[in-house]
Amino acid sequence: MMRQMAEPKRIVSVSLGSSKRNASAQYDVLDQSFLLERIGTDGSMEKMAELFRELDGKVAAFGLGGTDLNIVAGDKTYSFKDIKALVANAKITPVLDGGGLKHTLEREAIRQLEPLIGWNGRKTLMVSAVDRFGMAEALSEAGANVLYGDLIFGLGLPIPIRSIVTLRTFAQILLPVITQLPFKWFYPTGEKQDKIERDARVKHYEWADVIAGDFLYINRYRPEKLTGKTILTNTITASDVEALKAAGAKRLIATTPKLNGRNFGTNVMEAFFVAASGKNRVLTSQELTEFIKLVGFKPEVYELNP
């Protein structure tokens, strides 16, 4: 006689991003059932605050999408002032921005992709690295030839960063100031996520073999053609996959698994791990690593134009 699974634990990612990218999926693993949902607020922080208040205590865990709560650079952590105030509307249910998985799952993804990519000397563009410092450090340790584009794409300054040491230095100088300013100044939200800006910065895409980082950032500045490029990212929809294929990209790699035809963001998957643990708190790096091994998460590889 088959054992009936309990009511799914509900995980909701509340995102500053477009509602056009909303999705849901049921995921059964570890003898538990989970309902993962993503709700975009089209750039409205007021609507996000309302959803946090309305669902607080009624869901197993929140994801925070389309923005970051904390940025970890080296051994220092910085919080966005306006996002911290926003998240404070959830007083019972924990809110996860995916930072924990960026320092565990994405580091491990770089190691797992070594046989496929061959990182040593590989020309790699990270459009934004401070929000994925774990991946940035892992690429450096693997010997990749990395261009960190934080100043180029985040601040519009034509200054390429070529070493993890320099990236860490800039982060420690700029992040204490930047995190006190409105998050929308630095990241596309709402309808801006659908806008593609092609300018002189496309030359950095043309230089790279691998383009890594947040998909919305990658897509915002990408050239019309990505012939032969490998895209390493997450939070992708079926239409994103088709657009990259049409642009000639060779390969798309998502650091999170595909569920119901969708690769959810790290915030959703970290919220899933918290819900699975039953601990109702942010998990440590060691706890996350153990869960990643337990469920067997590996990068999802799409061969688009082999």
C-alpha cells in the first residue's frame, strides 16, 4: 500500500521582476512534497511589502527575487537599506535571497563543469560579480581568464576588473555607499527587464567564450548574436532558452535544476532547502552543502547549437 504524501509545503518567491515570468511547480523529494511559486510585482516595492505581510506565517519559506538583501564580498557582508526595510514586513516566515546557494551550489557548479568547459585560461565575462562572489572566486581559483564587469555594467564606467583581488578591493570601497542607495538604480526591475540596451559594451561579450552571471543582466546588454558562446546563469524560462538558441549561443548552463520546464532562481531553491529542513531559519553553508549532496543537484546543460 502506497503511503499518501502530506499536503505540499508552499514556498513563494516574491520578486521585484516582471509578472510575465511567473511560474509554479510541484517538487516531490526527501519524502516530502513542495509547491514552488514565483510572483512578480512588476517593480512595485509596495506590492512586495503587501505580499510579505499577507503571506507571513502562511507559507513555509519566502524567496526574495529580482533583488538582493545581502551582498557578501570576501569576509564582509553588506545589506541594501531599502530591501532590508522591505523584508522586515515578514516577521514569522524566513526570507531567503539565494545568497547562501550562490556561495555553495554555484561554487560547486564551477568544479562540476570543469570536464565540460576546461576553465584554465577560458575567457569568461561575469557581467556582475559582487552579487555572486562565490562563483567569482571559484572561477578565479579554477584559472579562468575572467573579466568582472561590475563597474562596466553596474555603474557605466569603462573600467574592466581583471583580478579577484581588485574586485574585492572595489567591493569594500563602493558597497558601503551603494547599498545605502535605491536598489533600482543598479538593477533592472519591472518592465525594464524586457529592455535590451546594445552599445559599446557588447565588445566584452564578443571577447568572451563564456558569459556568466544573473540572466537579466546578461540579457539586458547582450549583442544580437551570441554565436558559439556558453551562457552560465539561472532563472531562465522556456522563451529565454529559445531566444538564446536563436541568437546562436552554443550552450546554456543553469546552476539550478529544471522543475516543470523552468529553472528557478537561487532564492527559490534556498527557500526550498529551508522548508525541507523544517528549521525556519537561514541555513549555514555546511547545512546547504549537505542538502545539495542529498538531493543531487547538478548544473542543467542545454546544448543549443552544438
